[in-house]
Amino acid sequence: MKYLDTPLFGLLISIIAFEIGVYINRKTRISILNPLIVAIGLIIGFLLYFDIDYDVYNRGGMIISFFIAPATVALAVPLYRQI
């Protein structure tokens, strides 16, 4: 399965799972069905069901992690300036 070796695989799985979580949250309006919690469950289930190694998935997940740190700082700077 050559397509599993690309970082795009993990990135797409994460985005699709989150979008499904957003859809479920909007339809049910149940607070425990937070899109992030639903996405985590979907990703874990997907990796277990298809017997995909976490390291293969994490190659794409690292792309998301790479952008989280600058986004956090970008959100924190205006907050710091208001203090």
C-alpha cells in the first residue's frame, strides 16, 4: 500500500475525521460529542480496524503538530498585549 507511506495520508485522515466530528456535533448538539473527541475516536478506530501502524499515520499528524505551535503563539500575543 504505497499511498499509506505518504504524509498526506495522515493529514487527510485527521481532516476527514474532524469534519465528521463537526457534522455529528451540529446534528446532535450534544456537548460530549465535541468534534475533537469524535475525531480522536474515529482515528483510533480506523487505525485499529485497518491494522495501520501509528508511526505511518503520525507522519501526517506531525504536519498538524508543526502548525499548532505558531498558531498558539499567534493567538497568545494579542491576549498578552491586553493584559
